[in-house]
Amino acid sequence: MADNQTMMQYFEWYLPSDQLLWKEVACQAKSLAEHGITTMWLPPAYKGTKGKQDVGYGVYDTYDLGEFNQKGSVGTKYGTKEEYLAAIRALHEQGMTVLGDIVFNHRIGADEAEDVIAAKYSLFDRTELEEEEKKISAWTKYTFPGRNGKYSDFTWNWTHFDGTDYDAKTGERGIFQFHGKKWDSDVDPQYGNYDYLMGTDLDMDNPVVIEELLNWGKWYIETTGVDGFRLDAVKHIQFDYFTGWLSALSKYFHRDIFAVGEYWSSDIEALLYYIEKSQECMRLFDVPLHDKMNAISRGNHSIDMSKLFEDTLTGIRPDLSVTFVDNHDTQYGQALESWVESWFKPIAYSIILLQDKGLPCIFYGDYYGVPCQHIAPVQGLKTLLRLRKCYAYGQQTDYTDTPHVLGFTRAGDDEHPNSGLAVLLSDLVDGEQKMTMGSRFAGKTFRDCLHHRMEPVILDKTGTGVFHCTSGSVSVWVEQSVYEILTLEKEC
């Protein structure tokens, strides 16, 4: 049996613009691997329209990985190209898979404006025409003078885009669709058609655009050595686009290209439809599960903890699910703000890390904290990571007898010494649950390695015991010898 895989998102929105992140991750690679991180999701590495102030989603030049003096800086927010490549090498040396974060939906910060004929559509219904076609001035010409054609002489103009949201001639804002263009047909149906999100929207029906994005993908993998991608805003891009793009890259490099897509929707049917239309070419983040955890953390006790995985991607397609608690978009002050409250975080992480469903993703802001917002690291997270790496193995048995208490056991296996554990958690009441670990644990003493419950549990001859947890917390019970190891590690 392969060891448990664990992803980490190595950035948060409010990191200082000190251009040190690539150096930091290289220094932390060994420690993170020891804690069980196997896949590292790094932030967008190319030049954004705000230069070193850009988090990476205001895409300007995808061939500039912190090498050229463009948008006011040479390096990106996270460092230089050489530092980025060194960080990837350091992660690879520790056996980690590395994911590059890429944005294909839009470009921002063009070098020149062009006169374009465009019609204006409703902000809230992109199928509703508000104004007939007229001439506007659109920032659509990307020539990248600072790079001067190195790596690629491709430049962008209005024919490569479907539309924009700003008329530079008049200062008018709106949703402008260019003459002869149409929004992608198979996208999220919000606002009638949610192809357009921001900036200049790429025309994914244009064969020139399709060819250029594939050429860039080949260049990026060859240049950086990344193993796969985190794909931004896939709900706004033709649903079958990445099917072809990933397939072409896999064929070119003679290996599978791993990808996880961000389809931000709490509607499980929308996620399942995307999976079908994209031919299962990627995993998706389990937004419905995140939304449930956020709601519970904010006092919505109508959610049945025993049915937590109902109508979630993890419950229906765990093989294609990436579970997460929070990310850069859910942080306070962001467009998708839905921050899981601190009291519930250890519970949430115990769920995604210790169960056998989905691929869990740890958030930088939970691992290190968010100093600028006075948010501390999640208590017990490193212990939970250690438990996942070493002890969360074997058959899972769920105990869902009451609506506010969730319990499960992992029976352990022969390949991972001393593996096996029992988890009991509650969002509202003190919990008590009889759970069975199996006869291999007959007579063994189990203790809560998170130290929320101090009493031991001695299992009977069938490996069964009565476990407890305190209201609003989680207890993870391990065999006495493992408890002693974990306690000593924590003290050190």
C-alpha cells in the first residue's frame, strides 16, 4: 500500500511582497517532507500586472518567471526565475511532486490599446444585450517589450480575446463582447453565461490561442520541471478545453500530467457535470465540503455531522476529490471569503487528513498562521500530519449514530508499524461512542494524542472500547506506545 499522499498550498494572499517565498520553500522542503507533504502547490510564478505586488492572478506575461524588468520589477512577488527553479529542485530532492498554478482565463495589463467594435451585455445576464455594437478602445495588445521576444515572439491582440470590461476611450465599464466573437458555450450558467470573469477574456475557440497555450505548456514544463498543475477558474473556460490540453501534454511528455481544477461552486451537480464534460481529466477541489465546514464553524448546527459527506465530491467521487479547509480565496477580505473559524479547524483537518477519502490539501495560512490578520497556526496540525503519514492506514469504519458526533476508526496494516487509530469529534455536544479497532488491538491501551481527553481507553478482547470527545473538539486515540512517541516529539 502506498503511503498517504498530502498536498500543501504554499502561499496565502497577504504574504509580504519581499520576494523571498521561493527561497523559503527551498529551505523548508526537508522539514515539510518529514511532516508528510508529498505534493506542493506553488503560487503563479509568472509576471502579473502589478509586478512584485501581484499575487499572480493578474496575468501579464507567462514567459516571464521573474527574469525581465517588466511591470516595475524583475522578480515576481515570490522571487526570481532562478530562485523558482531552485525551489522546484529542492522539493524534487525531497521526493515531492510540484504543481504550477496557471491562469488561462484572462490577461491583464496590456501594453497598448486597440480600437475594437464591441457590444455591451448585462453585468448580471451575459446573454442580455444592453447596447448595440460601437467602437471602443480596449487594452488588448500585449507585446512584452521588456522580454523582447525571448522564448516566444507571440504577441496578443484583440482577435485572441472574446471581450473586456473597460472602454479606455470613455472610461465606461461594462461587459463588452468583441465583434464576431461569442462567449464559450459550455461554461458555468451563472449570469446566463459565466465565460467572462475579468480583464481581457481569452477566446478558447480561436485555433491560434489553442496552439499558443499548448506551446507555452510545453515550454513551461521543459523549463521548470513541474509535474502538474493547479488550474484556476475552470468554470469560466470551455468545459472540454483542458481535456485536450492535458492530453496533448501527456502525449508529448510520455507521462500523465496531474491536475486539480478550481471550480468554485457548492452545487455538487455542477462539479459532477464538469467532471463528465471534461472526461475526468483532473481532480476538483471539494467546495461543497468546505462550505459545510465553514457553516458549521459559524454556528449552523442544523448540518448533520453524521451526514457530512452527503452531496460532496468526496462522498460521491473521492478518487477525483481534493479536500481543503481554507485557501487564499477564502481568507478574510477576499472575494470568496468563507474562512473556517479557528475552533473548528482542528476538527476539519482531522476529517480530511485521517479519513481514507480524497486527497487533502493543507493551507499555508493554517500551517504558519496569517500574521497580518493576527491568525495563529492551527493547533495540532503538525500532529495530524504526522498521524496521516505514519498511522492513518487500514480499513475505515464509520460511526454516525448521532447528528453532532462523528466517529471513525482506521484498523492499521502490516506495512506501517503501530498504525491504526480512532477518531471522535463533535461540533456541539460531548461525545461518547463505542468503536472497534479489531482483535489485533485486544487489551491495548489507547490515549488521546491531542490531549483533549486525559483518561485512557482499554480495549476488550475484540478490540472494542468506549471513546469520548469534548464538545467542539476532536480526540484522536492511538495505542499507548504511539502516544508516548508523539508526546516526546511535541516536547522536543
